Amino acid sequence: MLTSKRRKQLRAVAQNLKPLIQIGKNGVNGAAIRNIDRALKDHELVKIKFISHREEKKELANTILQRTGATLIDIRGNTLTIYRENP
């Protein structure tokens, strides 16, 4: 569980990051989850851009969080920022 102070720090760091993952017409499928999981292992803090499915981005964000075990940092526009500490 992240404190609000730590979440604020991560949000500040994420401002300078570019999205590593794009969610397109295929939505959040197994391949997308594997890519997100790999990015979280490599970077811990990941930005995901919704190219398609913008209307259901909150539902897709919940799916991503549940399937990867990540924590929501921020949703701004069509960009989702998530964090998972690498053991």
C-alpha cells in the first residue's frame, strides 16, 4: 500500500515519462497484459496510453490493475500511470 506522499512523488516522476504501452483496437488481451507485466518488471513505474477504447478506460484500468497486481498512480486524459515494486 502506497502512502499519499509516495504516490505524489511517483506522479511527479511520471510527468517526464513517455507511455511505454499503447492499448489499441484489441483492448486488454493476454498479450497486452504480458507486455505490461514485463514493463513493470523492468521499470516499476509505467505509463499506458489508450488509443482505442477511451470510453471504457476506467474499466480497462481496473482489469489491468487486477491482472498485474499494480497500483494506480494517476489517470490523466487517456493515459494511465501504474506502479508495482519489483521484488
